[in-house]
Amino acid sequence: MQDIDIHQITEEAIAQMAGTPDARLKEIMEAAVRHLHAFAREVRLTPDEWLQGIAFLTAVGQMCSPIRQEFILLSDVLGLSRLVNVMHDAAGREAAGTETSLLGPFFREGAPEIAMGGSLARSPGGPELVLYGQVRDAQGQPIPHAVMDVWQTNAEGLYDLQAHAPDEMDMRGRLRCDAEGRYFLRTEKPIGYSIPMDGPVGALVRAQARHGFRPAHIHILITAPGHRDLVTALYLSDDPNVDSDTVFGVSKSLVVTPRRDLPDSPAPGAEAVRYDFTLSRARGEGSGRVGADPSTLVPSN
Ligand SMILES: [Fe+2]
């Protein structure tokens, strides 16, 4: 037993955990204790402040339900989900591979099949946007018949789960690329939307004077045998929040600007985006993705 000062307590805590049989658990918890203690020392955390922190984390847990995951939302708004995904990508994505983005909570299995040139919108009405391009491997060779799932908000900023009865699907579809890996679909221009702001994470975001919005985007999941699933999204450059996504999903290479004058557009005159996707070879690693943008399955707005 020795007197414990503000540095010795860290060593004492780590020493007491030294016998942890699981080497990875030992590594993670030692680092967690080291960094948590350093954090408390840096901000000179007071007991009242720590109790406030515990109350916040308690509220985050109490907000969670089978259809809402407030801890993932917390991880998202702190940038931790993005960090973990970037590290995961660095381990498995080939250099030429398209950058990934957050899967988000609105992906659904069983989206309606759409034909080449078909529309994601059940009843098109909003401003039309055409997406086309090619799916290739890291050597630039087309990947024949890759399967693309595409989903997004409608022109009011709502996903089908928010806008319709839960069993109705809209603004999503599954398209099979042709033998040259080409795809072509029509959709409506999505608009940005707010993360759920009615819980403790929303209160934190508001206390930080952040806007809480995600910029307009289109989610895309591409699968092909022998290749790593590509979970990504395209972000519209004219959204005012494209540089300040509350959950840090945007990469520069995923920002697109629709144009009416693309020379090879299959829908001349329409606003269109050409984007060619590059899939990495599969290496057998799990998807392991912390995926969420608004991080709740049935958001409040
Ligand atoms: Fe989204």
C-alpha cells in the first residue's frame, strides 16, 4: 500500500488488471483506463461534473430500445463510428477502392428489383436525378452483374420507414448491373435531414451549438462474388451542410454535383451524376461496421 497521487492511481488500477487472461481485453482496458485518467486530469474533472457525466450516460442507455440505439448515435456524433470504420477500411480496402460511408439504420433487405433505367420512386414527382456509371475492380476491369442496393430520403427528407406504414417500401431499389458492370437508374433529389434531437444526444448536440443535420445523400450497397461489400453513399455538393455532417459520413471523393450536360448520360438533359464504383477483393474479414447515421430505426421526425 502506498499513498496514491493523481498519477499513481493510474498505475495501481492498471496493475490490478494485469492478470486479465484475455490479452485483447487486457490491452483495451489498460488503454481505456490510461486515457480516461489522462482526460480527467487534463480537464480537472470535479465530482459534480463526473456525476453529471454519469447522469448523461444513464440517460443515453435509458433512451435505447429495440428500435432506437442512442449509444450508436452518441458514437456517431463524437466521430468515433467514422474513426472505427476508417481503420477497418484501411485494413481491407484496396487503394483504388471507392471510399466507404456509414450504412445508417435505414437499409432494408428485400427492396424492390428495378430494371435498368427504372426509378426508385413509386410515384415520381420531385425533381428527377439520374445516376449511372460502372462497377469495376481495383484493376479497372468491369465487374459483371454486380448487385446494387440504393436507398435515400424522398424530396421531403424522409425515409420510407418514416413516411409510410412500415411494410411499404419507397425510394429504394435493387438493380443488377449489366455484363459490363454498367448501371443506370432514376431517382429524386434527396434533401438533408436532422438526426433525432429529442434525446440526450440531441441535447448535447444543441448544447454544442451544432445544427444536427446530415447533408443530402444517397446510400449505396454493392455486392459481387469474390469482392468486399461496398457500403457507401454519394453526397450532393450543393447541400449547405456537406462540410459539417453531424455524423462525419462525408468524404471528398463521395461528393457529387449533378449536371445536365454529361456527354454520355443515358438521359440527356436530365440532372445526372456519373459515378464509377471500385470494389476491393474479398479477404474474408467480417463487415464489422458500426453503422448508423441517424442511429435510430424509427426516428422521431
Ligand atoms: Fe441516410
